[in-house]
Amino acid sequence: MSLFDQVLTSGQVARNLALAGLLTFGALAGGCQIRPLYGTTATGFGGTQTVSSDLAAIDIESIGTDVSGRTLYNELTFNFERGTTAPDKKYRLKVLEDTSTASVAVEQFSDVPSAYTLTMNASFVLSDLETDKTLMTGRSFQSASYDFSSQRFANLRAQRDAEERVAKAVAEDITARIAGYFATHQGS
């Protein structure tokens, strides 16, 4: 057998092995249960249920009166209800948030802070409204920095923007985690 014939047959063997591997991967991947997070899920007796309807059925307790607390409440409300009319509430969400500020940079010759980091820590409890049974608990946190200058109103606006940024990020995290809970616990 010539060298050319040996290369040709070894190439065919490699091609056959690659094809067999691809078919094996396809068979294994076909068994995966991947579905969209906000898609429709079939329940028993021919009914359907969506994560969106479960999220819209959450009653959010008042979070706070400061900018970050109000923003967190508003963002969670919008994320859950998506601007539609709210159905009857089946769940309760209680969120405890704490916001702290720390200086992270100091002017070289004046010992005055030139930048701050604002951090929000939030603990939440999702419970069934009817039985008061705790369904899920969790914690979320986010940080944002802002510059500090000699202009008083610019400093107030920068701090408020940082509070809104951390509240929106925490609301997105809480929404995703609760949506994940409903996606894995539907029909149970």
C-alpha cells in the first residue's frame, strides 16, 4: 500500500470518528430540557402557567422612603407587572435594604474626599400569601461610585444617580432569582 493510500484511509477514519462523535453529541444534547425563562409551561390537566403570571401575582411590601428604597420598590413593581394590570396577588415579597457610603479617594493636599462608593445590601423573603409559608429567601448587593466636587448640587445629583443605579441593579438581580425559582418550581 502506498503512502497516499494510507493517508487517504486514515483521513476517512478520522472523518468517520468525527461523524460518530457528532451523532453521539446530538443524541445527548437532544435530551436536555432547555426552555425560555419567561415561556409557557404545561401543567397537569392540560393547563398552562407562565413565570410572568407568577411574577405579576407578587405583592411587594413597602421598602423605604429614601431614594434608593423608592427606586427599588418601583423597579420591582415594573419588573414583576411589566406595566399591565396586576392579577390577584398570591405571593408576598418583603425586602429589607441598607445603603451605606464610604469615601474611596481623598484630595492630595486638602484631605477632602473626591470619590465615594455607595453600596446597597438587600435581603428578601418570598412567601405564599395564603399560607404564609416561606418559599425562598436571598440576599443581593450592588455598589456604585460617584465623584465629589466643590459644587453642592452636583454632589447631590451624583449621589442620587448612584442610589438609583444600585437600586435598579439589585431589582434586576432579585427579579431574575425569583423568576428562576418560579421556572424550576412550577406545577409543584
